[in-house]
Amino acid sequence: MAIQEAEYNRVEKHLRRDVWNAWQTYALIEVGDKVMVCLSGGKDSYTMLEILLHYQKESNIAFSIVVVNLDQKQPGYPEEVLPTYLSNLGVEYKILEKDTYSVVVEKTRPGQTMCSLCSRLRRGNLYTIATEIGATKIALGHHRDDALETFFMNLFNGAKLETMPAKYKTDNGEHIVIRPLIFCKEQEIEIYSQVKNFPIIPCTLCGSQENMMRKKVKKMIKEWDDEFPGRSTSIFNALKNVKPSHLLDNQLYDFNALIG
């Protein structure tokens, strides 16, 4: 289905607005930052790079960008796609080659999902290269829908109220990770990506697994929105409107100090 120019312009305006709002709300990028943009070859990270490049030119915040891709040596991975795209774009980039694919396949038992181990290995390698290039921020392409899905996965399976933060410091305290797309809707990213005709590289690890919990949660949220329009927006807004005194975590709020 062809996307009308007016629809594309609306989506582009929304995405830029949402990135800027998240940027200002959480102080994602500051003057002098060297931002390592993690490019996977998927629609989300391409969109993130495009919008950050836009604000690098149009905002009054001077910062530099280095694009980093982790080539995990998946079978059939088109190694030439990203170097060609990034060279034509004229941005500084680095391709890190690490065979984490074989490790994930070897360590994952039948019936298990590959995402957890794959993510840990990928993060470790990205943190290493961030140190090597002197990056002050690491930018990941997770969006609003990812945050909602993670919230429900943690709620259902982890018995905790937790999602993807817009900005956090790594456990070792060495890096600050940011998610510029955290306010952006996946549906709008999809439209933007189609019009931009990004050279998408499908994932043959998690993308090949049909029974993943994340896919089931995504389906659940979509069904809710179909029946009750705006429900996912309400839930997402609730993640920004937390009242510790009205929950039950005694570590978060000192109920014992309430003496009548």
C-alpha cells in the first residue's frame, strides 16, 4: 500500500517531536557528547540514526556521532549492506566482527529463546568498543512499544514493576545508555522506514522464533488497543506517573515512618 506524502510528513513530524521531547525530558544528549549509535540493520536503529543526524544539524547542541554495528556472523548475513549505506551517508562508523551467533546456538537448549544470551553478549561487546572509541553515550533503538512489552513481561514473568528506562548507567558505572526513540510508536517508525526504504537486514536469531513471549505480549497489547483505543497510550503514560506511596514496596517508600 502506497503511503501518501501527507502521511509521511505527519509521521516524520511526530517522530522528530517525540525524540526531542524524550531528549529534553531525560537530558539524553548534551553539548560535547560523543554518541555511539548502535545500528543493527533494523527499522528502529535506522530511524534513530536519521533523526539524530537531523538534530545534529538543526539543534544548537553540538555533539558527534559514531555508528557501530556488531556483525555477529549469522549465516547469510549481508556484510556489504551497512558499510555501503553508511559510506553513502557520510558518517563515521565501525563494524565489529564477533561470532556470538555460534555461542548462542550452542548454548541455547531446544525450546528456549535465544534473546537473553544474545543480548548479553551483544551488550558486552558494544560496551567494550564504546570504551575504545571514547563514547560518552551509547544510543539504542528501543521504542515505546518495546518499553510496554518489557513492562508486561517483567510483570507476568518476573514479578516486578520494571521496564526499559530512557537513560541508565551500566552496572560497572562506565557507560550511559540512552534510548532516543522511547516515546516513539512502532507503527510510525514502520511507516517512516518504508518511505525511507532503509536496507533492512532481518535477524535470523530471535526473528526466527515464533513462540517468544514478547510476540505474545505484543499481540495482547494490540488486541487491547483494538477493543479499547488508546489503552496502550494510557499504560505508557502511567509509567511516567508513578506514586511510590500507593504501591507496596517498603524499600521504595518508608511506610514504617508513618506513625499515627
